[in-house]
Amino acid sequence: MADTDVQSIIELTRKLHRDEEASAQDFVPGVTPILPSGAVLDEDDRAALVEQALRLRIASGAAALRFERLFAKTIGVRKAHLTNSGSSANLLALASLTVPELGERRLRPGDEVITVAAGFPTTVNPIIQCGLVPVFVDVDLGTYNTTVERIEAAIGPRTKAIMMAHTLGNPFQAAEVAELARDRDLFLVEDNCDAVLSTYRGRRTGTFGDYSTVSFYPAHHITMGEGGCVLSNTLELARITESMRDWGRDCWCEPGEDNKCLKRFDYQMGDLPHGYDHKYIFSHVGYNLKATDIQAALGLSQLARLPDFVAARKRNWRRLRDGLDGVPGLLLPEPTPGSDPSWFGFVVTLTEDAPFRRPELVDFLTARRIGTRLLFAGNLLRHPAYRDVEHRVAGDLTNSDIITERSFWIGVYPGITTEMTDYMIASVREFVDRHR
């Protein structure tokens, strides 16, 4: 297709987007849905998707490589590898720590990985899927993160790693946890899916661990529709990640490249004959978890607006926090001391003496078209999927159970306007006033 034809179609695409925006209805309290999360897409995003489709760039290629480089620079690490989802990113990161070239440090079946009980399943599932044993610790109410003291108390003779998320964008004590991991020779995997551009002690989350992961699902800070990323500062780990993501192959040529090493037919590996094509030599039992250029093109467009998205999230969170301050029966969220969160949501926990229950408040908000979500799985060990999973619990899970029974969150994503935020505040206050 000629470039002039492509540009003509893109201009029509942009006009379509502008026409749709012009016809969008204004916010009507109680009628217009207020979603707890979602993507904010503009005409540049639509144009980026259409251009990749028109040029039939349907596999991983130049756009994916460009995104990886820009995103690694944005977070502040050396290497980033795109995946088809954030869940795949978590699986890839942990599986990459099981390979033989890591020697005695490698994770082996039966080794323990410390994590939290109150979170999203895909932070924990890779531990189980890799034949490892999750060790669950509790979290604090208010920050909804665990503490370095709980983690240290959970370390046992078979503990080899720590893997957990910065909850709803609120950083855990990443510097202290990373120091503990170094002192005890443990791997640290930061699930940074909810916390892109959050900082702890002036340093961005996603830069403390051996690996960090990100999701580009529509609910997250930027979106590719589906997609994720594994990031690392260590070239050795980055090389392992790339191989594990790309079928387990030994070759590191980018898509469309051949013989980058200048000895494609001069390798002797395994029991293969000398000169076996390096593009088809496999050094790991890997996966195919790559993303496409269509996804990456959307990610590149979104990445340009990431600072604005983060500013909107912080602004909406602060307005909710100020507007609900002092409301009886509600425990409001608090940033981890020393942190500047890039918030994913605004979590509320009902106090023990609240004269109402969570379902009543959630139903009231739902009737007003205000979307809510629970704090993910609550205590994962109370779910049927984990009933027979080998695990260990360090300490009690009192707060994780409270979260299961009494916590929920409402949205702060950039699609929520000041008018919507004020309506949420007024609705919660009205409900509470009715129950005094």
C-alpha cells in the first residue's frame, strides 16, 4: 500500500475519533457509569493501531524493540522485554530464575518464595507453576503492603526468593526488602504492574529487584490492550529472559536478522552436529510469550502521555482522600512512609465498629453507577484454587482476612473527572450519614 494511501486512511481514522469525541455525552450523575479502571485512548492511539494494521506489521518487530528501549529508559533499567501479558511477565521472570547457568542460586522445585496472601493471583501462580512453595505473610491495613520485618521472620532454610507487588500503586519498603534480599542471597522480583512511576525513597519502583514486571492491560497506567514487560538491570538475566520468552532458543538475533554473531553455522552445542543452525539451537525449556508490533505501537503512543496519566491518578486520589477524611466507619489508605505512589485505585476498609457492611455500601454505590472492585483476591488461601497447594504461612493472616471481609476500592484512573470524583465523595458521605 502506498504511503499516500496509508496517510489518507489515517487522517480519516483521526477524523472518526474526533467525531466520536464530539458526540460523547456529558457526565450525568447516577446515569453515566464511573468505572473503577480503564484505558484512556486518543486519536494518536487509534491512528497508531491503524497504521500498523495497514502495513501488516502483525508480529514482533521494530515497534516492539523501540518500545522496549524507551520503556527501559523510562523506568531506569538497562533492559526490558515485552510479553503478551503482565501475567506472562510474572511467569517469565520467575521461570528465568530456574535455569542451570545460575548455578547454586537457581530456584529448584521445593524451594520457597516469600509473597503476600492478600493480592492478585498472577503474582503467586508462577511460584506454584514452577514447582516452588509460596510462603505467605500478612500485610498492614492502610498501606496494604507487608513489612521487611514480616519478610525477615518468614525466611527459612529453603527460602530462595521474594516475589510481591506494590499494592494498588503504593510501594512496599523496596529499599529495605532489596537490602534484606542481598544480605540473605535471595532473588527479588518486583511486581510493578500497578505502580509505574511510583517512587520509594526517591527511586522508581521496578528498579530495586533482580527483575520487575509490568502489565499493559487496559486497567493499568498505559495500555497495549494486552501486554506486559520484564525488566532487569543485569545483562545476564536479561539474556536468559529473552531466550525463555523466545521459545528457549540460544540465538539472540532480532526478528528479521540473521548471523548477527557472524558464526551462525559454526557452533557446537549439546549433542548436535558441528555447524547446526544457531537459529534453531535451544538452550532453555522456554515459551513463546512475545507481543506484537500492533500492541507495541499502541504502547508507544500511550507512553508519550504517561506523565500526564500519573499526574491525573495522583490528583484524583488526593481529592478522594481529602473529601472522605474523617468519615466515620472508614479506614482510608495511606502512602507507605518515604513513598510517592502512582496510584492504581483508592482502597477503603470498613472499621470493625462500622454500623454497616461492605455489601450494603457497595450495592449503594453500584446503584449510583459507581464501579467498585474488591482488593483483588483478598486472602488467596481462602479460594478453592489454592486449597490443596503446598505452602507455608509465616505468622498470622489477620489483616488479609479483614481485607477479604471489609475492603474495596474505587477508581482514580485518568478517565475520571473532578466532577465524577466529587460525586463519589458525596455518595459515600450520603450513605454513611444515613447509617448514623
